[in-house]
Amino acid sequence: MAEQKRFERLKADDPLVTELASGKYPWWNTLVALSHTEKDINIQVRGRYLNVYFKMGNLLRVGMAGRKLVCQTHYKYLIGSHSPEYVDVTPIGNDLAVSLESCKLVNSILEEKNFKRIKSNIAALAGEEKRFQSKLVENNRRTLLDAEIAFNDSGTEIDPEEDNAPSRCDTRIDLVNYDKNRNMLVFIELKQVFDGRLYSDSKGFKEVNEQIAKYTAFAKNHEKEILRAYNNVIEVKRVLGLLPDDSALKSVTIECVQPKPILAIAAYDQDIILAKRDKVREHLKIENLAALYFFGSTVDLNLTAKGGNKELFI
């Protein structure tokens, strides 16, 4: 049986962090600089490695194997362009034979032409919810702590990228934010307005209520671990230069976790918000939410404003 992993994040004195902070790796310095200048690139801290995201697709995983620095990316991001775009297919008996033996892969990542191709591949593969998530990360860079956390009912974190990872996880938290006005950590569940899990069935069951309840249970049952993990994240991001100059995280120690999450619903425009708001609120257990936000493109995730498309419940 695999050993259960606690919810944790890298510390500032971890060998991976000290190695990257040494200044020996120009490619890493380039990625850090890009995380400040390209709106769709962000770097997040994990328990044993770092993820470099583009449009919330995992552009690069950076970790250690023993004393050696290792990086991984997905092969499908490396498929090069082909001209002409269409490939001859020959009908033979019961099959259709492809004349092209293989697609050419790009042979570097940060070279300008190749990097453009890789980003284009990631963007093409990203779902719409990933694009909204990327916009929220960009708009909340000064306070955003993490994205894409998966765990099971016992609170054990699941690494979906490991070869022996289970095919499903019980709960996936979309975003983790530091609320600068209340000095607390807040989870955010992101949904698109047409997601069926937001709406009640004929018996009044609404799946999103179960998701929210798991967020709250996780926050209450693992508050000390969560606080320790994300205060470590802040220190790692300081050491690696990942925080923007005006970041609210540069001089804080988070002292509590808000057990109730924000439900943030991407709804494209105000007409759709007005058309769908009542149906979303029907049977929604708002007593389990810190806030309900509807937004068109992006939204400030801090618990600061009421009215319009924001409702606060705490």
C-alpha cells in the first residue's frame, strides 16, 4: 500500500529551492521573468516540485531526482507544425492508411519559434474553464497562492501527474487565495455558468453542494497543515522571486483558513448572469459559502464588495 502523503508544500530550504535560487540556471531565470511579464504564465509550488503553467496547462514540471535537477513536459505540447496541414490517407480494404509515419517534435522549449508553437499547442488543448482560471490567476497575482489541488476524503493530497495516481480524486480545489483584508486563506471553486452541477435535478439535488461541503471539511480538518503549507509557499515564492513587486504576500504570515469557499461562476456577460442567477441560487446551500460571485471575464477574489454580481455570506 502506498504511503499516505500529508498536505504539504516545499520549504525555502528544500534542495530544489536552494538549487534554483543559486542563479546557476539561466533557463529558470527566464521562466521566472516570463511569469512576471506574460499574463498567461504562472509558477506554483507543490509538495516536491514546481509547476510552470501556461493558460493553466502544465508547461513544465521542475523537480529533483537525487541531487539532479529534472524537468518534464507533456509530449503533446511538443508537436511541431506540419505543412501542408492535411495528411494523405489511403483507403485500403477495411482500413484507412496514414502515409505520414510521425509528426515532427520541437527540439527545444525556450527558443522563440518553438516556444510560440508550444504555447499554441497548450492553448488549443486548454478547455474553456482553464482559460477562465488563467484569467483569474492573472488578475489576482498579488494575492494568489495556488491552483489545482486534488485530495481525497481523508485529506490526503493526490498527485495526478504520478504514474500510480488514482484515476479520480474526491475533490479538486481550483484556486487558493490570500484575502488581504481579513488575513486569511480562502478556497475558490470555479464553475462555468452552463455546468450542469450548478443546477438542481427533479428532486432538488445539486451536485455543487457536495463539492462545497468537501472543501469545508478539508479546511476544518486540516487547518494547521494548510496554514503551514501555504506559509511555506509564500517563503518559497519570496526566495525564488516569484512574487510581483506589489504583492500583498511579501510580508505576511497567514493565521487562519476560512472554512467556507467562494463559488465563482464564469458567465460571459451580464445578460447571461441575469438569466441564470436565480436557477443557480435555487437549492444552493449558501450557508456553506463565504461568497457567490458571477463574472464575465475575471473578478477580484478578495471578500471586499457586496452588490452587483457579488454576494457575501460571512
